[in-house]
Amino acid sequence: MAFDIEMIEKVYANMAARVDKARELVGRPLTLTEKILYSHLWEKTPTETFKRGADYVDFAPDRVACQDATAQMALLQFMHAGKKTVAVPTTVHCDHLIQAKEGAATDLAFANKQSKEVFDFLSSVSNKYGIGFWKPGSGIIHQIVLENYAFPGGMMIGTDSHTVNAGGLGMLAIGVGGADAVDVMSGMSWELKFPKLIGVKLTGKLNGWTSPKDVILKVADILTVKGGTGAVVEYFGEGATSMSCTGKGTICNMGAEIGATTSTFGYDDSMRRYLAATGRQDVVNAADKVADYLTGDAEVYANPENYFDQLIEINLSELEPHINGPFTPDRGTPVSKMKQEAAQNGWPIKVEWGLIGSCTNSSYEDMSRAASIVEQAVAHGITPKAEFGINPGSEQIRYTIERDGIIATFEKMGTKVFTNACGPCIGQWDRAGADKGEKNTIIHSFNRNFSKRADGNPNTHAFVTSPEMVAAIAISGRLDFNPLTDTLLSDTGMEIKLNPPKGDELPTKGFDVKDAGFQAPAADGSSVEVVVSPTSDRLQLLAPFAPWNGKNIEGAKLLIKAFGKCTTDHISMAGPWLRFRGHLDNISNNMLIGAVNAFNQATNKVKNQLTGEYGEVPAVARAYKAVGIPSIVVGDHNYGEGSSREHAAMEPRFLGVVAVLVKSFARIHETNLKKQGMLGLTFANEADYEKIKEDDTINFLDLTEFSPGKPLTLELVHADGTKDIILANHTYNESQIGWFVAGSALNLIAAGKA
């Protein structure tokens, strides 16, 4: 569980040498992002060839972190790689497979029984391969990483898109698919296309009802869900240094919602305070020796327009609390305009639930500020109009806020305290009445609010805001309640105006915990046996995907032409499907069932070209696969945004999909497709999307000449016998083409050729 100070000191020594050399080579000051990237180049990557705008570059991350839902498939792949132990420090965190329903004690006991097979598998695999294991109930992966493993200037990857949370402690932390994690765990390099750099200059200081959450809600409104794609967002300025470390984590966490590769902040006093409070004074001592390398050069921040590809400036003193949504996290509404917006759009005004927690906002500061609002309501005899629930970020947070009376404050208002886990944020919420599909509004402090994500009801209008705003709005029971100007009625009829929230950045008595929930791996795991039952419906050992036969793909059938937003939630839903994350065959039954068919505007209803009848997407894919016919998926812009779940790539691969052709990809999903030996392609001419017809058969004319930078030519054969020839672009380099040829990147690792 303890951080590895020797490893960190080694990183800092390497950083000092590499950054000095890099600054010399490029002949200019460097951003923090560039410093961390340069200092983590894979040993075989010549520094001289590394520059802004370079193609894929190999890196050597310091750590890997996996959550239980994605860890299953990642570790099944790692077992297939044939390694004795992980090559870099790795942890597994059990936070996704715990459903919120009754409350922490009941829900955790149920999860331990329901998912015992999976938890036992993860525990034994971790024990065998030198992986730290965090038990169910220990907390949410990103909060635990921040409390125990994150450090300024480090680089880590994680099998969850919100791995980026660790940027709040000055890391470059990046969400990836399981196959990428397997590469690093196996001792291989990890590749990333050199990102664009977006600078966000924060001036002024947060005050009153405004919180760090409002910073990222504003940035999301500016950049949209795809505006940060292919970029790292670097925050700086007096406003940045004035915020808490966990507040910075909140901002970086939701950077995943703008498509950013990651986000980060420079090392400052708030990080020193947080590291010391979480028992890592040794890291502070080491970081202070190289502090100049752990932030951007002064010249960069003095003239940011010269060093960033895009610059955004936000005055925190003028920033207003935001409420983003519904159905997308980038639709921003300042609280003062919500009354008008809600009325114009017909959003349900009555708020049914207020939810606080998730990896985004479950820190001590978040809980204490929200509790200060609840405390005022209790003191004035105000009865809450909405139901209320919280998910503490970790057992350390839960234990500490219980000790300090914060949980007792929440419970005075009838709050349900759920397990230290993701819960409703990822659809693990057994919400009473959700199956009725009624139109309603909920408000939460999570990061995503896509349709059906929280409770499975497509008519639930979910809005994202800060924990303190969640508390105020849930108490009022109205979406259009503005705590800056409006009043509440007490039980005696008095009008009460809530005071702005107050809370401690860190607990004044320090953090405390009895059992954090950590299991250290065996010193020698060679005798540890990992058993997977061949009859299990939860776990399934993997068989390698077949390599390419070296010929053009011909006779492929269109499986679905997805219309509009198609996130990884649409491609491979979470919620109840999480129980099958370790069983590729079973979970493939959810493939693309949430995607909208462009030809009939229906979900999970596509034409089977073999029969002429309509069927469920997975069933039609299985029908094609059964007779050896490949299939192709077509999509719109930013296809695959959202979670890093590689199941959204593995399921199509397993069911015979050979290519995904879209207008544009979200970064992680495109990489996941490549790793699984699939063709991730984009229309050279976006208008060609309209040429795709429901009965199309698709032939590749020059796949045998597949090479970097050369578009592929596709022939669309329509049902009436007419044809269209279109071009499809790709971003494959030589190594990635090798993954396609071999059938997957894992096949190369297992063969010892990677």
C-alpha cells in the first residue's frame, strides 16, 4: 500500500536530466506537460526525434491502476501474455460491482455475495502477479490513487477514463483500455500520439457558492465533449494555486468529458499540504528538491499564447455556479439562467434525487462543504423536498467524516449513505420506480449524465453540478432554485436564505482509518493458483483472435449505421451488464444495443441481410459470424466517447465485426479498436456517410497495400446493384498495422514479438 519513495526519487533524477536536455534541444521554455512527457520517454526513444506534432511516441509510465469491471478483462489478457509478475507497480480496485440500493452495510454484503467469484478471481490474480488489491468497500479507484499513489511529475495509466483525476496532484494520468495496460504491466512501452496543448489561465479566486467543479463545467461548456480531443489541458495562474489539491482533482477528473487525453496542474503548496496530510511527507521532501521541474517554466505562464495551441482564460472571481445538462455534460447553464432555460426546454422542475460522490467529488472538502448546507437546513427546520444520497470516496474519507460528525449531519436529513464505491455514477443504482420510465429530474455531482446512465431510465433528466449546489437544490426540490438569491421556507413558515458553503480543505484532526481495505500481494506468487470454472457465466478464459489472412476483406455486411451520439455506454452498457465484464461471450449480448439505427431511428433493431428481417444487433452479428460473413459498423462524430471500457472494442471483434468506419473517433476507443486487431477508419469525405445504405455489402479493394498514411479504398455495393467507391483514412503506424496483421496486440506479446 505504501508509496515507493525510491521509485519517485528515481523519476525525479531522470526528470532533471531529461528536461534540461530537452530544453536545450528545442531552444525554448517548456510547459509542465512537455517536461513530464520528455522525462518519461521509453529508453529506446531518441530524445532528439521527439517534438511537438510528432507521430506516436513510446513512453514508460510509472504506474498502472485498474478498476474491477475493466480489470477482469485486462488480467485475463495479462494471464495470456505469459509473464510471471507485473513489470511496474500495479493496483486493482473493487469499486464498480457494488450496487446502491439500501445503504452501505446491506449493499456491500450483497455485492460480496453476488460477485464473490469475480472478487476472488481478482484477489488471486493480484496475489499471483504482484498486484496490490483493494477490496470491495475500500473506495473509488481515483480517490484511493490520489490518497496513496499519485505524485507530482509522474506518469500513470489506468483502465478507466477518469484516471485523469490524478492530474490534481500534478501527474500526467491517462485513461486507456486494458490491452494498453497489459503492455505496460508486461514491461513493454506505451505509445501516445504527441498531444496538442490547451492552456487554461485561471485568475482571481473562487468565492461564495462557486467551487472547482464550476471551473470544469465552464470549460466543458466552452470546449464541448470533443473540444479537448487529442490534447492535454494544463491549468495555471493565481487561481490555480489558490485551489485545494482535491479541487484540482475534480477539474482534471471531468477533463475526460471534453475528450482530453488528460489534464494537469503544476506543483504548489496545496499539493504539499495534501501529500503531508495523507502521510507522504517523504514525497514532499523529494519534490521540493526538483520543484522547478514540476511546473511549467515561468516564461511559459507569462506569455502562454506563445506556448499553447489554444488558450482559455477564466476569472474565478467572476465565475458563476453552473448546472450542466441534461443528457450531456457540456451543456452549461449558469444558475442565474436555469429558471429561464428549464422553462424554455420543458425540463421537469421538480427534483427527485440529489446525489453526492463519485470519483469526481467525494473528498473531505466536498463532503464538509455540502454538509454545511445540510446543517443550515436542519437548524432551521427545513424539510428536504428530494431524496438524498452520498457515496464517500474511500474508507479513509468515510471513517474520517464519521468521526467528525459529517455523516451524522447528513443522516439528520434522511440521507442514504451508500458504499464507498461508484454506485449511481456508473449505473449501479437500483432506483425504485426507474423501470416505469417516467420523465423526471435528478441532480448530482458526478461527471457524466448521458441518457439512462444513472438509473437506466431514458427519461431521467440528470444535471451535473457541485456537491454544495446538489445539497441546496435537493433540499429545495426545484431545479430552478438559485441559492444565491432565493429563499426556502422552514417548517414554521419562515423564509430562510442559505449562507454560502463552508468546509475544511483537509480534516483539522487529520485523516484516520481502521482498515483501509488493502491486500498486499504474495512476495512469491508462483504457487498461487488462479481458477476459472469452465461453466462460469461471470468469467471466461480468453482465446486469441485470428490473425489477418493477408487478403482483401470482401462481402462484409453493414451491421448498423449509428446515428448521432454513440458513446461506449451505447456500445457496451454498464449497469446490470457489469456482472459479465469477465465473460466476453455473455457481455457481447449488449453490443450496440443502445445505438440508434440511422435507418429507422430505433435502438437494437437492425436488418439481417440474410433473412430480410429485423433483429437485435448482437443476434444479427452472431448470424453473420455463424456463416463466416464479416460485418462493419458505421458511426457519426466522436464515436466511442466516454468510458475507456475496451469491451466496446472486444465485443465487435468477438462477434465478427472487422471494421468501424466513422466521421471521427474518441481517442481511447480508436486505440482500443487497434489493439484488438480491428480496422478503425474515418471517412475521407464526411458526406460519404450518407452513401451508406441499409442493405450494403462492402468490399476492401486495397487492404493488401495497408500502410501508414495511405487511405483505404472501399466499394459499397447497394441492393439495387449500383456501387459507390469511397476513401477511408486511418492513423495506423507500422507497429499498429502489426497488431492488425497478428490479430491483436496481445498476440504479439504472447508470441514474444512485441
